[in-house]
Amino acid sequence: MNTLNLVLYSTDHCTMCEQALELLFSMPELQGSSLEVIDVGEDQALTELYGERLPVLSTGNTELDWPFDAKTVREAVAG
């Protein structure tokens, strides 16, 4: 399996963002993947793009808005 490069757009004090991280860390099939967490609060353009949608998981080909679950993540990373 190729190494996945995942990006989670998040922000501080976001309960849903914490839930998304817990979900990703609980998925054994993502072990060995890289996960970059980007705080959109640090960038005005990202805040405008993602602010209302947080958290957002980017799999490279797909962006998943919350709420997403393990099944949805598996499908997104598969193809």
C-alpha cells in the first residue's frame, strides 16, 4: 500500500476537529500514513475557504466535510 498524505483542516477549540482526529488515529488502515493538521485560523484565505466546513479531511483527490466516518474515509482513500 502506498503511503497516504492526508491533511486535516482544523482550528483550536473545535470539538468536532478533535473527534475527527480521534477517528483518524483509531483507523489501523491509516497507520503509516502522513497526517498534516493545518490550523485555518493562521491563514485568512483558509479561514474563508474552510471556516464553515471544519473539520475538512483532504485525501489528495477528495475533500470530506465533517461529519465523516471510517467507512467514508476508507472509500475516499481507496480511490
